[in-house]
Amino acid sequence: MNMQAGKTQQSIGAIILSLILLFGAGGVLVYGLEEGEIYQPDELYVEECGACHYAYPAGMLPANSWTRIMSGLEDHFGDNAETDEETASYVSNYLVENALTPGQSSKWSGLLRNMPNEPPLRITELPGFIQMHEPELELIEGLDMGMEFFSPCEDCHRQAEQGLFDKELLSRGYGPTAR
């Protein structure tokens, strides 16, 4: 009888373990499907733009903003970011084709909130960005640092390079609280 009880317990344990693994695998599959495609930026874009700063996902700015940025590389936010014409054209096309687009659902669609007709050039100046980061902006203003200060995305969003900016994955970084 003792041997029979042991086999029953073993069978129950195996069934429970199988169910746990099945539900775990199902959760990973469902989570992956909900998130859509994994962010994979263009290599040349990352090489060119990522050499100086974080290569922001193209879907974080509208095409109009990217076009204006790429047409003014000689004064790229105070720096000269010019490159050869072929590379600039390629990168510009990549950014415009993958830009934040009204009516097209993406992880960054929230950035479209209250978008003006002439969208800003900086992601941090998008009304949707400002709304999403209100608590951080209040802290920055409280420290009298002004709206222009925002630490690089990857300081708090440690998985930014994978295109993951979810609040659940947030890790406070080197922003104003570290000063």
C-alpha cells in the first residue's frame, strides 16, 4: 500500500508540474503575441545615429519630424551629424517608412496624443511623451532643472535597445534623483 501511495503522489506531482510548464509556456506565447514584433532597428541606422546617442526607435516620431531632422544634419541639436548623401538618404527613408503614423497601432501610439500639426523634433517635446512622464517632469521642475533636462531613455528604461519602454520594466536611473 505504501508503494501504491508513492506512485500516486509521483503521478500527481508529474501532472501538476506538466500543468505548470504548460501554463508557463502558454503565458510566454500569449505575451509574445500581445507585444507583436520584436523591435529590430536597421543596422546602418544604429551604426550611424547610435554612434553618438541612443538610436531612438523610428516609430517614436512622426515622419514629418524625421524628415526635418534629416534635412538639418549640419546643425543636429547643436552638433554636426552630416554623413554622405547615400547614407543620409538610406537612413532618412528608413526613419520615414517606420515613423509614428496616425491610425497605425504600435507600442508607441500613445505618443500621438494631442499631436500638433507641426510636430516637434524632440521626442521629449511630444505632448504624448509629456503626458506619459508627468511624475518625472514634476520632479525635474521641482528641482529647478527646466524642461530641457531628461536623462537618456536607457537610464530608466534598461531594455530600451529592445524597444521595451513599459512602466512595469522601469528601473530608476541616473536622472535628477541621482544629482
